[in-house]
Amino acid sequence: MAGMPFITFEGSEGCGKSTQVQLLATHLKILGVPFLVTREPGGTAIGESIRELLQFAPQSVGMTPETELLLFEASRSQLVREVIKPALERGECVIADRFFDSTTVYQGAARKLDRKVVRQLNAFAVGDCVPDITFLLDVDLETARSRMQQPRRPDRMEQQTVEFYEQVRDGYQELAKWQRDRIVVIKGWQSPHDIEKEIWETLVKRFPELAAKSEIENRKSKM
Ligand code: TMP
């Protein structure tokens, strides 16, 4: 790998990935490693409009699975070219809260759209911009549900059946078996601190550049 890694976080709603994204970002900031955090759908002006359409817009009630798939891919193709690739080219580490594995699982495994089409659209949207490592936070349904019980109104994607979320979990586990080199499965029911530690230890083992870069940046800041 040349340059800084492209790191993605995946898992069902309530798995704790957004907390880990923030913890990793804070860690990198303290170490002085340049980084960029992004999320899907969204992360660009076009992507945030698509997010609104996918999750909250009243006209999204009758959205077909095919339209949903294309909107997620549209948001992603904009994000890759406008934000992720330029950041990696500037030598920044990119941390993404969801990426193409979400489409493989939610639209492929759970919505049951043609997996070959999903694979082709994913490839078209990302080009050669593929994550170096993906952390999959695996939690059982009950844990996820209890974490999702917030005062806010659930968005359209959060109003699915229990069966749907079971398919999401199974879909992620199956994908992780096929992509062992890239996807690291983390027990999401551990404490946030233990998860953070496991993630960081995995990262420095796999990307010694991260630790090296942080030493260089620290030395520079002391000069
Ligand atoms: P979240 O980022 O708060 O988890 O919300 C994103 C929602 O969108 C979540 O329900 C998962 C769903 N999603 C898909 O169904 N397919 C995708 O490709 C992506 C990125 C998200």
C-alpha cells in the first residue's frame, strides 16, 4: 500500500460504528496523522441531498428497491471522486462510515436485488477506490435494537422488519467470509474502549505507516 490507508466501518444500525469512527478520528488527531472522515449516503452536497431523499423525504415512501440501489450508488460515485480520492492523493487517511459493503448487504442480501448487478454497480461507482481495510462491527439484533431506541423519529431505512435485519447480519457475516483479507470482524458487544483498542492494534500491525507517520508529525510539531 502506498500512502495512508482507506478504512471503512460497516455493520447494522446500532452496532456502534459511528462511535468508533469518532474515537479513531480523535486518536489520529492526537497523534497528528492527517485524516478525513466521511459517511454514506452523503459526504458531499449532492450526496447529502440524496441522503435526505433516501431517508426522510415524504416522496420516498413508494421508492422501489432498484431506485434505492441507484441512489446509493450515485451518492457513492460523487463521494469517491469529489472527496475520497483527492484526500488519499493528498496523503490523508480516510475513515468512512459505510461504503460499498452496505450496498452488497442491504440491497443485495436483504432487499434481494440481483447480486451480480449490485456487484457491477458497486464497481462502476468506486472504480479503483477500494478500502484497504474494513471493520465489521457485529452485534446481535437485541443489542442493536436497544441502542437504536432514541427519542428521534426512525428514518425510512430504520423502519424494516426483524427479518430484514437478520438478513443484514447474515449478509455481513457471509461477506466477511469471502473477503477475509480485507474485512475484520469485531465483537460489537464489547465496551467501546475495548473495541477501540482492538481496532487500533489491528491498524498499526497492518499499516505500520500509520504509527510511523504519527512519529514524524509529532517530531515536526516539536521542532
Ligand atoms: P446510517 O449511516 O445512520 O447507518 O444510515 C444509513 C442507512 O442506509 C442504513 O439503514 C443503511 C442504509 N444503507 C443502505 O441500505 N445501502 C447503502 O449502500 C448504504 C451506504 C446505506
